[in-house]
Amino acid sequence: MEEELSTNKKPRTDRDGKTFNKRSQKDAKYGHGGKKRFKKSGDAMSSGDLSGFSSKKMKTGGGGAKKRPGKARRAGAKR
């Protein structure tokens, strides 16, 4: 009985008559995978780039935004 089952199975073929292998088809479409983790970890080039760094902005808290007045001043401004 096992021999009959094994002989009835034919390899799947695509339009060209080539044997169809699902794994090889997916590998051809998406690639074989690759490194999945730590993609955002810094390297020497990105860590050494200080073009967007400003110590003045860091010390003053951004510099652009004005501080919110206190509660008493906000209440007095409404009147």
C-alpha cells in the first residue's frame, strides 16, 4: 500500500514543465532572508557624524520655544 501511495505522487511542474519547488520560488521572489536584528544600531560613520549636534541648543533646552508663564500671570492675563 505504501508503494502505491509513493508512486502516485508526481512532482509538481510549472508551465514550462520544470519541477515546481515552493521554497525556491519564494527565495527567488523575496530573497534568502538575511540579518533580521540590530538594523538600527549605530556604526562608526553615523556615531561620528556631529553635523546636527549643537551644545548651545542642548544647554538652553531647544532655544526656540518660549516658556509658559506661571499660573498667576495666566489668570491675570484673562481679565
